[in-house]
Amino acid sequence: MIVITRMFRDRRIALIALIVVTFIVMSRISPYFLRVSNLLTLVQYSAVIGILGLGQTLVILGGGGGIDLSIGSTMSVCSVTFGLLTVHGGANPWVAAGIALLVGAALGLVNALFITLLRLPPLIVTLATLYLYASAANVLSNGTDINGFDGDGFSVIGQSSIAGIPVQVLLVLLPLFVVGSYVMRRTVFGRHVYTTGSNAAAATLAGVNVRRIRTILYVVSGVMAAVGAIVTASWLSNAQPTSGTGLELQSITVAVLGGTAITGGVGKLSGTFLALLLVAILDSGLQLAGVGSTYQIGLLGLVLIVSMLVRTRSVVRESAV
């Protein structure tokens, strides 16, 4: 019993168990759940949320109240930028995608400068830029979708598959999580992120440039938003000024559900990835079962609250030992 309890203190073990149980339940509830077409749609849609969740996890791990509420709006700006460059500017889609990545990095840097140099609260800064970036996306696009950039093989990212696995999952989402996990576990930078998130004062005394670390994390978050925009544009063959609307909350959900402490310094990208799978399975299964979106959101909120209660009890028990 003690061994089992210790195993479930690792959020990833609990998430794997939940994924297995949820998968079995959903396949029983709806006969369409296990259809290949449904599973492909499930992983395609979840890829973008996972990419944003990766960026969000890194920002939160950096501590200092770190959070990026603007990540969805950043994605919208990058999407519009890409669309304008390709359709109205005549740029090659791949070149435009590279510029969109730079725009994402720049928008992330704006957040970082307000937070690290002016010492403004991350919640307030990114809430403000959420509105600013969303407004910019609508102004630049005149509030309309931009179509007509499916040339030069650009659609391969979002509409092709290898061995039945969507390219956006196999060659974008998975490599990003593998590289991110390696960086966080095996490099000096990764150790500095955890040290900064756990205790910024101690990290500074140890010679860690806390401002630099947090600046990089916000820039990476902006780049992840741009990657999400590129994948979505390739998948849907259009650029939407609202492509990232609401995704900031979903990115926070998978990060926290995956075991990332909102205070920073604790969490793993593998946990975020498993939380992404759980949320995707829940959403898909409930939709096929005819459960309304209102109940879906409520159930997800309940799962999140229960997971936090379990985490809190585990921390209390460990501190009491």
C-alpha cells in the first residue's frame, strides 16, 4: 500500500492511470470513439493546445508568478501576420512562417521586458497584452479570415500523415516535447529554470541571471504561439484573427493538470503531455456521447480541482513526515 501511495505521488503515474480508465470508459460510451477518423481528429486538434501548453509550462516553471495569458492572442497575431505576408505580400509560405516565428518571439519579449525590467506583475502584464494583441490581430486582418496560401507544399504540416500519424504530431509536437524535456532535465539552462522558479533569491546568490532566464522563457512562449499559428494555418488553409482565442486557458489547464506548480519550480513537460492526452480524450469522448459543452467544461474543472486537492494532500503528508 505504501509503495502504491508513493507511486501516485508522481502526477504522471496518476495521469497514466486516468488516461487508461478514461479511454476505456469513452470507448464504451460511444461506438465511434475508437474509429480511426476520430482518433486522428483528436490528436490533430490537441497538437496546437500541446504546443501552447509547452510554452505555458516553461513560463510557470520560472516562478515569480509567471504566467502567459497572452499566448492565445500572440498566436492570433502570428496567424494574421503569416496570412498577410503570403496572400497580400506574395511571400513564400515557408519564409512567412519564419517571419511569424520572429513576430512571436518579439511579442514574448515585450511581455518579458515589462515583467523583468519594470517589475510589473505577470498576471496584469499578460492580461493587458492579451487584449492588445487580440485587438491588433483584428485590426490587421479587418476582422476577416485570410485564405489562399496552400501552395509550395505548406499544407503538408497540417494535412499530411506518416504511417497514419499526423505530421503536426509526429514532426512538430513530439520533437518539441522531446527537445524541451531534454533541455529541462539535462542542461544547465534547465537546472537554472528550476532553481529560479523554486527560489529566485537563492538563484541570484548562486550566480543565476534570473531576469535573463525569465526573459528567455517568455520569448520561448511567444515562439510556441507562433508555431501553433503556423500549424493551424496549414491545417485549416486559412489564417484567422481569432485562431488563438480561449487557448490560453486550455494551455494553463494542461500545464497545471500535468503537475506544474503554479508557484513555479516544480513540474515536468512529460506531465503536461500526459495531461494533454487526458483532456483530449475527455473532450472527444464527451462530444461523441452528446454531452453539451457546458457539462464538458464543468467536468474538466472538476478534474482540475480534484487533481489540485490530491497534490495538496500529498505535499502536506510529505511535510509532516
